[in-house]
Amino acid sequence: LELDLINAIGSAESVAAVEEVRVAALGKSGSVSGLLKGMGALSPDARREQGPLINGLRDRVSAAIAARKAELEADELDARLLAERVDLTLPPRPRRKGGVHPTMQVMDEMVAIFAEMGFAVAEGPDVEDDFHNFTALNFPPKHPAREMHDTFFLKPDPQTGERKVLRTHTSPVQVRTMMSQQPPIRIIAPGRTFRKDSDATHTPMFHQIEGLVIDRDIHMGHLKTTLQTFIGRFFELDEVQARFRPHHFPFTEPSAEMDIRCDRSGGQLTFNTGDDWLEILGCGMVHPNVLSACGLDPNEWQGFAFGMGVDRLAMLKYGVPDLRPMFDADTRWLAHYGFSA
Ligand code: PHE
């Protein structure tokens, strides 16, 4: 029996196989345990003789099992250490840091330029009412911009029937500022805006910066110089070749769109070269109806206002062809345009 057990232990190739042998020999109904139990039935003399032999057998088998187990465990550990070896010569994986979103980086740049020019930052809510988004801004009651296809309307209030809107531009902040503050006013209002629109250059949520200056004797010359100075700093141009093309906005009169001269041939957009004109923002002199709606006397106060798309200017400055990936949070795209932290 002893020889058989020692052989079985020696040829067990895993800790589990050794355990099987242990159960077969030393377990409750194991062969060695059987001998130990059988001792009770022996005569005292026979027990005195057999006892030490059987106990010795048990001790040697236990010792052999423990030794084989230790050996196999050491082998298994060696194998694991080999398989899970860490290559300390590999370079560390770069740690991924969060970063400021490209739109917010550009917005911060713009705000910094205007701050240097003496503008304060004003803010308003994303969810607006009809009065601030349209009526006070001199939108006629049937103006197409109020219609469903442009504007996101919220569910009407069950009591009043009032339908709030997601602001379609930052111009309602003009209204809020004029109604809460006495002139002279010099503010910019950066923020989110919403329109039902989606293509390569439009997303349903986008960003604008609004500007408003109200004082005595303000005229178009102030408007032009302010915007030319800003655009020059933003695009890092010494001089800006701009034109103010007549346009229409309900809240300004006269109204204009500002274009800057550029060259779009050869894939690369460059400013102050070529004969192309690129529209970059809307502006104008604040309409007397808007001043009146906000409680200011148009005979005493004049002002100018402008509004521009932050994402669009970011696209132009950084040569991004499609606006939509801007809001997809694809880190490869962000890294490609140098926007990752
Ligand atoms: N609110 C206009 C728009 O969203 C931009 C604008 C602002 C035009 C202020 C003139 C004056 O298109």
C-alpha cells in the first residue's frame, strides 16, 4: 500500500491530482484511515505492535503529499510569473487628460479680446420667452423665424398657454441688459443657441457671441472699427480687408453683414488675399423700436449690436471643414485638429 501511495503522489501532475490521492488515502473513507479505524478492533497486543506501523505509514504519506504539493505549487507559481511577466523596458502609456472643448477655447479667446476692448460679459437663459427672443427685438408677429421649422418650442404652459423657446440667438441678452441696466452699456453675451438645422456647417445647438454698445452719439463708424479691430486680433491679421454689405435684421437699422476678403483656392483659406468675400457676422445700429421696447428713449440713446457664430469662426480659424464632429467627442478628431489637452 505504501509503495502504491508514494508512486501515486510522485506521479500526480497537479495540486488537484495530489488532493485526489490525499482524499483516497487520508480522507474519511480513505485506505490509510481504514487501517487507523481498524485498530480499535485489534487485541491490545496486536494494537501495540500495529499502531506505530500504521501511524508511521500515515505520517510518511502525509509528508509525501505535503512535499509534492509544495513542489507543484512552486512550479505553478513559476509558470505564472513567466506568463504574466511585466516588461519594465516598455514606455509608459500616456495618461489621458481632459481638455477644454474647442468651441470653449475659441469662446475664451474671443471674450479675452473683447474684455481688453472694455466689454463686460452678460448672460441670459437658454430657455427664453417669446418677448425676449422675438417681440422686444421687433420681430413682426408673422415673421418666419418664429415658425416651427426654425425654432424649438417647449410644450405650452397648461395655465397660460405660453410657449417658451430655446433661444434662437443671443440677442435676447441685449434686451435683458437694456431692461436691467442704464446706459452707457458695453457688453458681450457669449452662449448656446438653438435652431432646427443640421448639415456640414449647422448643428441644432451652436454658439454665438452677441455684442451691444449703447451710449450717446454712437454711429456706424464705431461699429466698423470695433469689429475690424476684433477680427484682426482674432485671425491675427495686421489689417483687415472688410466690407459691410447691407442686410436685414428686424432689430437693427441699418443692418449689415460683415465680409472679409479671402482666398479659398487650393483648399487652404487665407485672409486678405484673393477676391472672394467671406461672410462672418451680422450687425447694425440698434432699431429705435428695440430701444423703446426696453425702456430707453431713442432720441437720447443710440447703439450698435452684432452677433457672430463662435463655432463657425472656429471652423474658419482652424480649417475645420465640417461642424458636426465638433460635438461628437471623438478624441481622434480633437487630437487631429490639435484640440486635445
Ligand atoms: N441675432 C442675429 C442672428 O442670430 C445676429 C445679429 C446680432 C445681427 C446683432 C445684428 C445684430 O443672426
